[in-house]
Amino acid sequence: MNKYLSVAFLLCGFAAAAQDVKVDTARATDLKDVVVTGQFGPQTLKNSVYNVRTISSEKIRLRGATNLQQVLNTELGFRFSNDLTLGTTDVSLMGMTGRNVKILLDGVPMVDRSDTRESLGQIDINTVDRIEIVEGPMSVVYGTDALAGVINIITKKPANALFNVNARVQEETVGKEYNGFTGSGVHNQSLNLSWQKNGWSALAGGSHNEFGGWNLPPKTATLAQFNSWGTFWKPKEQWLGNAKVGYKNDNFNIWYRLDGVNEVIDVRYGINDLGKGKLAAYTTDRYTQQLQSEWRINPNLQLTAIAGYTDLQRNTRTVLHDFTNNTEELTTAAGEQDVAKFNSAIFRTTAIYKLNDLISFQPGFEYNRDGASGQRISGTPVISDYAFFASSEIKPVNWMNIRPGLRFIKNSIYDAPPVIPSLNTKFRLSKTLDLRLAYARGFRSPALRELYYDFVDASHVIYGNPNLKAEESNSFNGSVAWSGITTESVQFRSTLAGFFNKFKNKIDFAQDPNDDAVTSLFNVANFKTVGTTLDNTLIYKSFQANLGFSYIGSYHDYSEDEQFTGSKVIWSPEVSASLNYKLTRLNGGVSLFYKYTGDKLGFQTTTGGYQQTKISGFSFADFMINKNIRKFLTINAGVKNIFNVTQLNSTATSASSANPHSTTTGAVPLSYGRSYTLGLTYNWNKI
């Protein structure tokens, strides 16, 4: 009850502060956002045949976020899980794990080493212009992995000014722990420069992120103290860099972009009786290159092309450090010295041809190549995927838009579904009411890490399975969007959506039937998800409010087993809200972001049957204040994780199949507690 009272007090204080401030008549934002993900060309949200959610650069700025997780954790349908053993974080969307979520950087797929979508935490938040989210299978357009949906991270373009300088410094406590600018706490610095003239443009930038860990045992802690210490978060340091150069005129646009990240996670194990202790470092180096172009040949024909290449390397290095004489030597235990290398190449080209005002076509070709090597990878496997896809937009009348699509696939390793169909429709029932109905078949190909990656150390024996089949799904989606109030000072939009997904050949971890000590991946189950969401946006002059609800359920094969007596569908509710108010007289604003996530139910195997498990629900909230100082400076400050949530109660008695690396039972780590943040941003333009 106290957490709900806290929210009420915050809202009351927010309203009281607003009463003394003159309201700016300019609208805080505009509901006519332009989206590009999955579209034939840039379209407004209202005209898009897909139900797309957007997170604008303004909302990202108001969050004072230091990574994408902090932006998405209060969005409907998103849930994050933390693996403190490996120092990684995974995302789930609409009840489906990160394996089924396609993450794109400017339309280029991100590469991940393991099942977790840790790439989401290796994108420089300071380069992000906006985020577009399309829920439901997008396999016709984007191929494998896009069963739950697509998260497209769209980076910033060079500023309209001749020259722009943007610098940011932000400091945060980690719970109650903090040390100025290094060590304990969160420390972020970034610098970005851009230039443009006569169609030519260039930008370059870099960021440094340091997380000092939380609740760490002392450096002098013994092995026994480490083993009994409890939950702690490992220190992490990131260096991120980017560069982009391009040329654009009325009919042609071409640009090249390079993104790089170096990430180091430090691990300690405690000191033994001889004064020696193991020290480990997980080092990730990622480089993503992309070349993109658009050519408008004539008003009715446009060509686009994307070429991308990603190189990812994860290095595990473990030493035995002698603290008595400050010497060290490499350890020899299984898994303590490892280099895993992954690379991915993509080439994608599409043509958009407008036959007339009623019919447009979009044929395309896509080639993907994934390769890997390393001590834990069987051989040097390579998977090649060739796909031809075609879709069209048919507008027989001005109130109807029909978009059928097909994707034809040939894969070098597994038997891919020969044809993937989709059908999206949009009906304008009135000037203010739009109906969208869609069917899509999705698929997810077994990844290299699932086919050939073996994880063996002192605590785990996990093998890949080269005989896996592709996951398939049938998905039905529908939504009704009402935008009945659109005036100069007031806007209101409400969207009610529902979905049903049925999965076949779901890939999951399970014990090897021939050896109980071995965990591997199998096509173990069919699976269904169903749910509904209601999302509302209100803008009144300088005030903006978003309020959303979702109710998501999943149906497992266990429900059909005569030994299982639980409910056939297990449900989880969510409530999300954000409030933003522009304080004109103070030349600033205040923002509140809140989300309630209900209990997460699941299953685990037991002797002779199944047992339902539960991870408790929680409330999460951030409160931020921002103020412009003079012309070029903005200061932001606030409180994150107001309710001080650190762990969630869990009834599971063993590591979950979704996270076989986890050894923690009885509690699930969520965050490091309530934190306080203060940041300064400098933005200068030369016209």
C-alpha cells in the first residue's frame, strides 16, 4: 500500500507545482509522428498499415537515461531479466523472450553472442534519435527472429546547423553507493560533433560509461565470504564510438556509418588461505558497419539498398592473482580462458514502384551470412540465408489499405519454411476511427549459438544441438485507434489492440534424455500467447499524459498433460503511465514515469510432473526535473527506482530453462535500488 501512496503524493506534488506556472500554449508534442519501420516510405502513425509505437528523442532526453533499458523498462509489454553471473541483461516483449525480438540499428540486425539480447545494452543512448516498435511477426519484411516484433533503433542525423557540438556529463548513485566521477556509482560522459553543407554531412562522437558495481564484497574478502555474500552486481565499463558520413540531394541519398563498443565486466571470486584469488574479465568488442542508399529514379520508382557487416568478439580471461607478491598466472579450469568470435553480413535491396494511386509494389532480395569460431564452438560453422520477398499496397477505395506479402527462403543449414505469408489491412471507419487487422506467419531460424555453441565450466554443461528445427508461428492481430480530439491546444488518441500467437517447434533448454547432467536445446513444445492492450495519449497545451494497460496470457503444452492441474492460461497484467509538464516560467519541466508489472507465472519440471512458479509483481517509477540554463546548457536531475525495488520473490526451486546460467533461487535480481542522478548537457550550433 505504501508504494501506491507514494505515487499519489508524487502526483499531488506534481499538480501543485503546475498551479503556479504559466502554461505555454505550444503543444508539447505532435501525434502525427513519422515512422519508417516496415513502411514503403515515411508515413505518419495514422496512415501506417502497422500499429507502430514510437519513443521520441524528447522522451529519451526527459528520462535522463544512460542506456536503452532505462528507456524501455516502463513501456507496455517490456520486461527485463538480469543474469548477474554473466553480467548481461535480456528483454522480453509481449510475453515472448528476447530470442523472438528482432533488434535493428537503422534497419541493420544486431548480433548477439548468446540467447540474451545483450546488444540492446551496447548501443550508445546519446546517438539515438527515436525508437520504433512494431509488435507481432514481421518475418516477411525482416526475416528470422521477428516473431514477437521489431525494435528499430534509429540514430541521429547531422543537425540542420552548419556545425553542432553536443556534450553531456551525468552522475548517478547506485543505491546509496557513490564516488565522484569514478568507482562506485554510474558515470557517463559523451561528446558528439556534426557538420553539414551543400548536401554533404559528417558526424562523429564517443561516450564513456562506467558502472562501479553494487553491494560488492571487499577486495580482501575470503572465498567463504564471497560465497555467502548474497546478491551483488559486477562492475562494467564501456567505451563507445561512432562516425557517419553522407551525401544527399533531392533524388539521391547515400551514407556510411561505423559503430564500435569495448565493454569490460570485472569479476572477483575471493581470496583463499594462501593469499591467492581468481580475477576474471569478460571483454566484448563489437564493430558494426553499414552502407545505405536511396535513389528516386522517377516519381513512381525508388530503389533502396543496405549493406552491413558486424564483427563481435567476446573474450573471457581468468587469472590467479597472488596478493602477497602481486603476481598472476592464467588459470586452466574449463571455460576460464575463451574467445568466441561471431560475424554477420547482410545485403538487402528493395524497389518501390507506384503503378498508380491505387496500387504500389515492393519486391526485394536479402542475403544474410553468419559465421562463428572459438573454443566453445564446434568447428567454424557458417549459415547462409537467401530470401526473396514481395509485398504490395492496394487501396481500392480511399478508406481501405490492403498489404499482402510473401517471403521465399533458402537456408544452407536447416529446412526453412518455403513460404512466409502476411496480410495487413487498415480501414478508415471515420475521420477519427481506424481499424487494423492482420495475419502473419513468423519464423525463427536456429541461431549459430543454439546449433554449435557449448558452455562447459565447473557449474554448467550446456551443449548446442545441430538438429534443431526452425520455430514457426501463426499470429493474428487487431487494433482500433481513435483520435477524436485534435485541436490547436488539445490532442487525444486511444488505441485498443489484441493479439493471438500460436508457436510450433519452440526451442528451449531441457535436460538431455540420455544424460541428466547435460542441458541442451530441443524443439520441446508448442506455445500460445494471447493478450490485449489499451494505450492512451493526452496532450493539453504544455501537459502530456500517457496511460496504458495490458493483460497478457500464455498457454503451455503442460496444460494438456493429465498430470498438470493448473490453469490453462496464465496471465500477467501491466499498467504504464507517464506525465510531462513544461514549466515555461522556469524554462524547464518535470516528468514522472511509472509502471506496475504483475506476477509472472511459469512452470518447472519436478519428479513425476510439473510445478507452477511465480515471480512477484512490482512497481517501478522515475521522477525527473529538467531546466534550461542560459542558451546552450540544460541541467537534469531526479530520482530513479523510487520504490527501491532490488529483488523479486520467486517460488522457483531451480535455475530456469530460459536462463540455465542462473544459480540464484528464491529471488530474482531486478535493480540496485533507488538512485539519484544529476546531469548537464551542452548543445551549441553555428548556423
